[in-house]
Amino acid sequence: MRSRLKRCSKGVKKLNEISIGLSGYLAPDGQWFPCGYLEHSEKACKLVEKYHLDTSDSNLIAMGGDFIKFGTAPWATMEGSNMCHVFMNIDQELTKNQIEWLEVNLIHATQKQQREVLLNFSLHYKTKLKFES
């Protein structure tokens, strides 16, 4: 029975595997830390250690800190889904490294994630993002 299950599960996508959109954290130094669906809390704990952060809350690292959090779901399409999101701290400017990363890599985000980033830039940031979808 066990060998049959192994055979049947080959080629099946893992629940947390992301194939469309961005899922992970963009650090102030421009480093990208990807993670799968429902793995943001685990990744946040590792970022706390690496960057000596005050919180390990997976959302506060972005909304109250210097990181940008991207999330999506395995079933998302390029248009996006209700699970697609981008959390950014709108009270402070992004770093040069984050802006450069976004200009190159935002093309890989779902359209919903792209709209959220572009809306935040148009409403809250002095710097303009050079991005064409």
C-alpha cells in the first residue's frame, strides 16, 4: 500500500508550492527570501535571527518594519486571487535595493500583487517605480 501511495503522489504539487506570483520577504538590503504557502511565520523567525528584528510576527515585519511581504496561494492565476497580497510599511521610504529589486522582479508577481505595489507607490512614496507590466 505504501509504495502505491508514493507512486500515485509523484507529479502532484505540494500544497505549499508556489508556481505563480511571489511569496516571501524582500529585505531592506535587496535580498529575496522566498517561502511557500503558509510558511511565512517560519521564514519570519529565521529573519528575526538573521536581521536581529524586534518582532517575529510575519505581518509586522513588513507593515511595521523594513521588509516587504508577498503572499499568494498555489491555486492563484496570473490575475491573482483573494489570497494574493503585498504588505509594505507606508510610513517610510523603501531602500534603493528594494526599489531596484522590484523594478526587475515585479513582473513575476500576480497582477493583483503588481496593482498593490503600484498603488502604494503612487499614494505613499516619493520615489517612482520604473515598471511596465
